[in-house]
Amino acid sequence: MTAQPPVTIRQLLAGARLRAPLSEQIAGVRVSGLDYDSRRIQPGAIFFAFPGQRADGHDFAGDAVARGAAAVVSERPKPAGFTGAWIEVEHGREALACAASNLYHAPDRRLLLCGITGTNGKTTTAYLVDSVLRAAGTTTALVGTIEYHLAGEVRPAVNTTPESLDLFRIFAELAHRGGSHVTMEVSSHALALSRVYGIRFHTAIFTNLTRDHLDFHRTMEEYFAAKHRLFDGAGAEPPPFAAVNADDPYGPRIRTAPGTERLDYGASPGAGVRAARVSTTPEGLRFEVRSGSRRLEVTSPLLGRINVYNILAACCAGFSFGLDDETITHGIAACRAIPGRFERVDCGQPFTVVVDYAHTDDALRNVIQVARGLNPKRVITLFGCGGDRDRAKRPLMGEAAAELSDFVVLTSDNPRSEEPASILNDALVGLQRHDVRYVAEPDREKGIRLALEEARPGDIVILAGKGHETYQILRDRTIPFDDREVARRLLRDLGYGD
């Protein structure tokens, strides 16, 4: 949809923290829109310059002006010799969020947003919540790691949580199409970088917190503080509802605002929304959800006890939106396999092959436990560790794989700029703490072949780390690589399937 922008720069930047008042000459300039990518700037638009993951927007300020930008907004002082209009703000991304909200007339205030944060389980929980909302007959949007959904249309995901401008565009389009609910994964990076600044959430969900992203956050306390911002409001008022995993060590540390209705979920007796009589089978889950006098009989095709927590979180979201028990249970039952989350690859082979996104020691341990719960003869685990990321978690992942597997293939994930052999050596420190058979093969495709050739009838092979990803990031290039497609091709080479 086409936005109806405010008439002037003053109106566009209302609410943003400026380091100096706008001159009347600049304040009255009529604007056509805004962007943070100079390549998309149209004549009369405002360009927001701030450092990004791969490039610094300030390097493209001149290009934006050459394309007709009416002004550049930045946290930095105006460079010497720069001839265009320059507006200095306290925080670039906060200013972008304010401007985007003004541009699209605060669409988040016309929608009900559910934000999900935590280390593991965000994607599955988001799919479950969205399924519950669609079971209620609502038109929804889903924003997350795998892909974005908007009123039934699937779009590629750029980031787990995109920039505020992209979010407001999604919100505005959903509202224009008659939608009412948005379910979002809210990453710690997005919270720390203010990508969701000022966005009003109706329901905030905390799944868990385990070691991850410490290359960015440096300490677990900083990581937790970033997650906690969602419950403080992240620049908006605190959410009216919060669902918190009471069984996670960090759950009790979540402090909700006085006006927030808190729903603690878990398996422990103290949880207000609790799972009871849990039954796990190769076909899925069945259990009772107890919340006060409410009793919901839940069935789900999702596998493993870890998904009990994701389902409980989705139930809490359903409660917060005032949905009835039948709608919630129908939506949970309708949510089938999530791409790259314990996703089966079946070419008729006499053993099970699954692909999973597990890329932390806790997630890897959980997925192997799910596999163990299916009573296989053996568990064969292939995993790798990402390059240019927290090195300290690599031996922890090696140890997690070694503890519970019968055979381990240590290989590459996304090595990025690091030498694959160096990454493998870090993981080997943990892997060798246990007496488990293993091989180390830096070539991921060769590693997958080794895991499949090792498998015998009744075994489970786990291909962990990349999940839904369809690429591999190397030092000098990014190549197509999908664990699911590679596994299918190799299984056919081994004589299975058509």
C-alpha cells in the first residue's frame, strides 16, 4: 500500500529526540517518504544514516542526497563539506521508529501484537500462536526467522526482526487488508538496537534464556537485559499481558509492570498455566492444559517434551486475546511441521533423518532428547558451529552432542571468515570429554554423507544447525546449501527413493 506521509519534516520527526531544534527552513520542507537504504531513496524523501551489520549508512549519505533526499538524519555531526540538510538526533533507530510510526499513522495502535523473545522456541511458538489466531478466523501477519506471512501471502525473511520502518510497512499493509493480529519473533539484537522502539505489544512471551549471541551482548546479563526490554515496553507502554516460562531459571527474574497481567506457564506446580498428563509418541503430543478452572485437552503433531512449553506459551497468548478453549486447541492441532524444526527427510530409507535449526548447546541437547524419546536404536548427530560468533559455546555444543549421541559427525555450519578447521578444533574440546565415536569432516556435504552411510535400520540421523537455511556462508562467497535437499540427493545416491 502507499503511505500518506506527513506534510513536513517537523511532522515526520514528531516525538524523535533532536540534538538541536529544527530550523524553520528545514522544519517546513515537504517530504515524500523515508528510508535507511540510499538505493531506495526517491526525490523528497528523508534518509536515515546509521551503522548496519554489513555497511555504515553514513557512507551513503552523499548518494542519498544525489538521489534527491530532502535531508539526512543521523546521530553524528554534519560532516565537513556536506552540502545537504543534516538533522542530528540522539538515537538514529529510535528516530527512524518515530518517523515510521508518523508516516504510517501508528498502525500498531490499530492491531494486536504478540512479541516472542527468548533463545530457543521463538519460531515454533510464533507458528503456534499464528495458527491459533487463524483458527479464530482472523487475518494475521507473522514475522520471524524463516519467513514473513501477511494475510496468507508468504514473503522472504531478511532478519528475524526487521527494521522498524519495514515493520510499520507490514503493520500498515495488514491493517489496510482488514487484518487484526501480528505475531512476531523479537530478537535480542532487535531489542538492543531499538528496531522495535515505541511499538506497542499486546502480549509479550518469554520462552527461555541459554548461552547465545555473546559475541554481540558480551555477557549473559547484557543478553538478559536486552530480552527484558520487551516487558518494559521498549519505548512504548508495557504490554497488557505477559507469558513467562516459570521453569526457566531466568523466568522468575522477568519483572512485569503493575498494569501487566502475568501468566506463568510450565510443568511445575507453581505455574499458573500448567501441563499435566503429558503423553509423547512418534505421532506427537497429548496433554492437559490447566489454568485455574480451565481444562484444555491438547493434541499436537509436534514431537518432544520441549514443544510442551511452546504449546503452553501459545495457550497463554490465546488466553490473552480472549479466545475460547475450542479455538485454541483447534489451532494447536492444525499447526504441523515447522520448516527446519525436527523436519523429516523421507526417501523410504529404513532409518529416520531429521533436519533441525539447533545451533546452541541447549537446543542441540533438546533435539537429541526428542530423538531419544522416539526410542531409536542409535542417534547419529551431525552438527557444526558458526564462524565469527561466540567461540565459548563451541566446546559446549561438542559436549552436548557427545553426551547423548551414539555417533557424532562434526562438520562446518556457516564458517564465514574463519578457517573451518579452527572452528572444529574448538568444538572438539567438548566432544572429546566423552567416550563417543566421532569423525570430523569440514566439508558439510561430505559430513552428511558420512552420517547417512553410518545409519542402520531403526537409527535416527539428526542434521543440526542450519535448519530452514538454504545457503552456506563461506569466507569469500555464499553458496546454495539446503540440508534437506542435500540429504534427499545423497539418500537417492545411496539407493533410496525413486
